[in-house]
Amino acid sequence: MALRQSIHIILNPVAGARRPGLLHAVVERLRAAGASVTLEETAGPGDATLLAQNAAARGEADVIVAAGGDGTINEVARGLLGQGTPLGIVPLGTANVLAMELGLRARSGDIADMLLTGPAHLIGTGLVEGRIFLMMVGIGFDGVVVHAINPRLKRLFGKGAFVWAGIKEWLRGPGRDIHLVVDGREKRAAWAIALNGRYFAGPYVLSQSGDISQPGLTLFLFRNGGRFALVRYLIALGLGRVEKLDDVEVLPARQVRVVSPTGLEVEVDGDARGHLPQTIEQGTQILRLVVPSGSKV
């Protein structure tokens, strides 16, 4: 018998349009196992948080599921902080970083099994300007790229839209003079990433020792702002060797005040999240997340 009988799914229909068959197959498997499945769709930014809060307050669901990309998962997670109902995911986005972190494959059987019987583990969180993030904050290159994405192109071409925006930013010259205060120490970087786990931008391991199940952030400071330095950084990311580069500083961080340049774009869990200055902190609240059986998280 399934551990969970009542499953509430919050769907971002824009993300769902990219993988309509996957969600349909997951729901069919859940219902075939005897679970009651409720499906709600978001209508715009912020909806998923309110829908999650309301669903948790009703107390009827054994798990509340975010069906979408990492941005949708972030919104649902915000609605479940302080609630007893755990978060589940159906990865329908472009990068699906959290799914990579969990070792969850985009297969309907694996996802349905996880939602029905997977354990609910506690995970650490981070905060940007007091709002939760689960995976990452990017200031500089990736922040600019995410802000520049045309939503229509993202819907049509998925990762291709990010590649195109990245090429345009590379041609402009990607480096910035970013001023940070990390736990009271002044730092400078051309690009900065605060990480809550291991993965960044999809299947790429940025931090070999990162652990989303433990509180604490890892800060990556890329010092060289040149075009060819960025290419070297991205190659190292693909090889899982960023931490070995001499011009990348890696350090644990509890609080990061990113002071300037004012107006520089910031991305959080793959979505645009305003401009500098901003403050990034280790989260004070934990979240219950349903993970695959046998997951290392």
C-alpha cells in the first residue's frame, strides 16, 4: 500500500507545456496506485506560493507537489515553510537542478514511486533579502543571462534560449567588478555564485562537497572577468573542476552582502530576482522534501 494517499499538485502550465506527457503519466501512475490526486494550475508569478499555503492550511494532502522548473519549486517551497506537509517535485523545467541534486530521473515511474513512498528528509535553505532559495544565487554573468531571456524563446527553445543569451553576454564582455562583504570580510569578484548544494545550471557539479541536507552555503568567487576566462570557467564547470582553479575562491559563508555595482542583475534558482544591492544568508528554516528511496540527500 502506498505511504501517501492524497497528493496535491501545483502545476506551472508554461513549464508543463514542454513535457506534457511526463506529468500525465505520473498522475496516471499515482491514481493507478490508489492515490487521490488534485491538480491546480498557476496563473502567474507568486501564485504557486499562495496555492501551496492554502493547500497546506486545509491539511488534506499528504504531500504538496511542485510541477515545473526550479523557479516553480522555489515558490511552492516558500508556501510550505513552517508547515507540516512535505514538498514533492515533478521536474518539468529547463535545468531541473534540484532533481539532479536528488538523483531523480525524469521518468514517470521513478517520480510516482518517490511521491508515493519516498522518505521526507529535512534540507537546508538559504535566504535572499529574506526570501527562501533552495539551490543557488548568481550575481554577474548568469544573473544577466537569466534577466535577458525572452520568455517566448524560453518556451520554444528551452536551453537554447539560455545559450543564445549567454553568447550575447559573452560578446559584450562578461566581467563585473562585484564588491561583497562575506561574514565581515571584504571581497571582490567578476562573477559570484552562492550555492546550497552541489549542482549548478543543470547536470554540472560546482561543489564536490556541497550537501543540501546540511545548513550552510558555499560561495564561489570568480576573479577574472575576461571573455576567455569565462570560457575556461565554463569548461571547468563541465568537467567538475571549478574548485581546482587558481583564480576561483571557494569559501563557506553565513552572510554575504553584495554591495555593488548597483543595478547588477541577480538570479535565484534559475529565475530573475531583482538587482544589487542584496543580502544572501544561510536560511534559518528547514524544509521537508520528499526524496527517492536510497537518495544520498
